[in-house]
Amino acid sequence: MTTTVQPRKIVVLSGSGVSAESGLPTFRDANGLWNNHPWQELASPEGWQRHPETVQAFYNERRQKAWAAQPNAAHAAIASLEPAYEVVIVTQNVDALHERAGSTQVLHIHGELAYARGTSPRRHRYRIDGAPIEMGRLCEDGTQLRPDIVWFGESVQHFDEALMHVTTAARVLVVGTSLAVQPAASLARYAHQSAEKVLVSLEMEQVPRGFVFMRGKATEQVPALVARWLAEAQRTGN
Ligand code: NAD
């Protein structure tokens, strides 16, 4: 079966680098110790079982910092594409900076700090924005509320939907991700052969095939790219 590319569709695959200039540390920068706990202990079901109070406190702090941060020029530029294009953002980020900049279609494949959920597999979700989750606060199914974050070993969310969007986009922008975490990283490989494919990052060990590498800060490179794409949309009449 051949895939039909939608000329007005843009998919943005974003990672923690797009939020770095809003003051949130990237995965690599944050990948050390937090109060003497290694990252793996804070982002795994096993860690949650061993010391839920510590894991809860860690995400409460991250949620508070993410909520205090402001969208930057890269988030704003991506949001400004919407009048001219259908834009779908597939993000590994757990902050809400794309939405807060005005983007309306955001798939959080690694979950969202702004939501809490129960601990059982029955997934009730509650919107909490920047508020902390207290230990002892229960989901309606009686289980302890935890952050709605995809931990190591848990299944990513919205993957099939993300894949469908990537394969049908005429333009694909990868920004601020080292493409090291699977299966999120694999999505870039599914961009259509005919799609314009751009990667914005400070550094990249291996640029995926077919991508043009724009090395530099997201807040500088993304607005420049977006300005070109908006001008192209205007020229082709929209
Ligand atoms: P990563 O740390 O592996 O890679 C970040 C990439 O962004 C690097 O390639 C780096 O060169 C680039 N970068 C850094 N600053 C940049 C800037 N100003 N402009 C452009 N590029 C910049 O991060 P990742 O690939 O997103 O790792 C994935 C994991 O980290 C995910 O699981 C995600 O859930 C988690 N995470 C999310 C957040 C957040 O929501 N803001 C923060 C930290 C970690």
C-alpha cells in the first residue's frame, strides 16, 4: 500500500532540548543524582514500589519547575504555523510548553506532568496542572495517585497515532532530541521519502537519513525555518 503525503501537514518531533532555553534541564543534563537517588530509581515502576515518597517528591519538584517556566521562541514559532498548516507535535517532553505557546495538537508519548493517575492498570487521569500530588491522595479506584509519566519499562502512549502522522507529513521537523530513547527515536525513520526533513539540535551523533541538519539553538533555528515555511505557504496560496 502506498502512503499519501498531505502537502499541508507538518509533524514536529520534539525532545527536551526545545525546552532547555525555557530553563528546564535536558535529559542528559538532568541524568545525574537527585538527593542521592539515580535517575533510573526515580523513573521506573520498581523505584516507585521501593520508595514512592521520594519518587512523588521528585516529580512534584519537576512539575512545579515546569509550570513556572515560560514557552520560548521555538515553542512560539511552532505554534504560529497553525493558521497555514495542519501541525501535529509528537513530543517526548512531559512539560506543557507547546500547549502553553498555543499549539493545539500535541501527542505526549512519555506522559504529562500536568496529570495524575491511579496506580492500577485502570487508567483514570486527573488534570492537576502545576499542583503537587500528596501521598495518601487516592484515585477513584482506591489506588495512590502517581504522576502520569511513562517510566522506563512502561509502554509509550499514542505511538500508532504518532506513526500515522509522521508517515503522512510533507514536512518533518525533529528538534531538541538526541534520538537516543526508543521507540520515540525510531519515529524519525518513518518520515516519507518525499517529505522535507529537518533536524535542529546543538549536536547530533548520527543524523537520520534524508534529514538536513541545522546545528544551533532551537530559539534561533526554529523561528528561521518557520518563517520560510510560512512564506512558502503564502506563495502557494493559502
Ligand atoms: P536528550 O537530553 O537525550 O537530548 C537533548 C538534545 O537536545 C541533545 O541532542 C542536545 O544537543 C539538544 N539541545 C540541548 N539544548 C538545545 C537547544 N537549546 N536547542 C536545540 N537543541 C538543544 O533529551 P531527549 O532526546 O528529549 O531525551 C528523552 C527523554 O528525556 C524523554 O524520555 C523525556 O521524557 C525526558 N525529559 C523531558 C524533559 C521535558 O519535558 N522538558 C526534560 C528532561 C527529560
